[in-house]
Amino acid sequence: MGVAEFDESHFVRAALEESVSSPTSAMEIARAVALRHGVKVNDVLGSRLRQRHLTAARREISHKLREIGWSYPAIGDFLHRDHTSVMNLVKGRSEARRQREKIRWATREVVQ
């Protein structure tokens, strides 16, 4: 199975596992995120490339799917990644958010 051609049943299986708790389909989320990042959905979902812009899109997709209740293994299946890779993507976003918050608070203290 090449990068350009996907077996839709793989996505259907991953989506069905979590469909009860997700009001928006994973593919809709992936399309919206890919469009926002200016990348192809196939590159985000199936490619083994680890370019920064693709990783950023995968991170956002992972985070959004976690927010609607998807498990790490289900997200990993959807993104063609191991669940531990998904855990690191979500963790990386949380840590980056914490760092930005620390900078904001430090800046406020200096200004006041």
C-alpha cells in the first residue's frame, strides 16, 4: 500500500472504535487540520516523513482526537503510528503550552 493510496477500511475501523464518543469524524478533523497547515491529508496520515510541518499537523490531530475521547492506540491506528508516538505528540503540545504560560506570567511580573 503506497502513500498515495490508502485502504479506507483501516480508517473506518479506527473511526468505528471511537464513533460513539466522537461527534465529528476523525477524517473531517484530519482534513481541516491539513488544510490549516497547508499539507496533504495523505502526507499527514500515511507518510513516514518527519518534517516539522507534518509533525505539527499530526500533533494537532492527535490533540483534537484526545479531546473527543479517542484512545492513544486508536489515534495511532488512524495516523499509522505507534500509540507511544501519539503519546509523545500530545505530551509535546502540553509541554509547549506550559512553557508559553510560564513566559506570559514572567512577562506580566516584569511589566507590573
